[in-house]
Amino acid sequence: MNEMHIDRASEEQKQQEERYAQWMADHPEAKISEENLRECEPEIAKFEELITSFESTYSLEELLSITDLASKEGQRNPLREQAKVALNPIFEMLTTLKKETNISLEKCEELKEEYKRLSRAVGMTIEGDKIDHSR
């Protein structure tokens, strides 16, 4: 009985992988040619403004102190939830810089580390309601 369940699960996984492979083949990621890449400097400045704005709005120290999401009322921590949403445009800008501009690999890695620093302050939910700040 248990083997039959495992067989079904592995078959479902195989089907999912096949569907994913087909979807990726049908929807290739568009690449921008070298000569059509935008100048990175204005967008790096915007990225750095987003970082500065995040840091002035959210205390990284306070975010790092959040280790348990469960409050007395059973609600999520509003500071962390707002900070988590505020990370989205920073991540999107980093992705845009990487894919659509002439940014160097070194500079891209430097900006990625800045994003990671903020992301770690917000943390990752584990075990349902605990926050891990090390990933």
C-alpha cells in the first residue's frame, strides 16, 4: 500500500517536471543583445535610493529582533509584513539591472549583497511562525 503511494507520488513528480520542461521550451526567456542593453548608472542610482528609503523606513535592528510571528492576538507582525512587501521593488530593480543593463558582474554582486542584507533582516518564515535571519 505504501509503495503504491510512493509510486504515484513519483509519477506525479515526473509529470510535473515534464510539464515544466515543456513550458520552459514554449516560453523561452527573452535575451537582450549586448548592443541593446541600457546604461546601468541611472538604474543603479534608483536601486541605491530604494535601499536608502527602505533603511530609513524600517529599522534593520528591529526587524532582526523579530523571531516569532505569533502575537497574542494570533496576527502577523505588521512591521515585518510591510518590510517584506517593500523588498519587492528592490528585488525587481536588481533583476532589471542584471537582465536589461550593461552592469558588470562585480557591481551586480555588490548590489545583490545589499539586497540580501535587507532580506535577511526581514527574515524567512520557518516552522510556520518562526523567523530565520541567517538565510
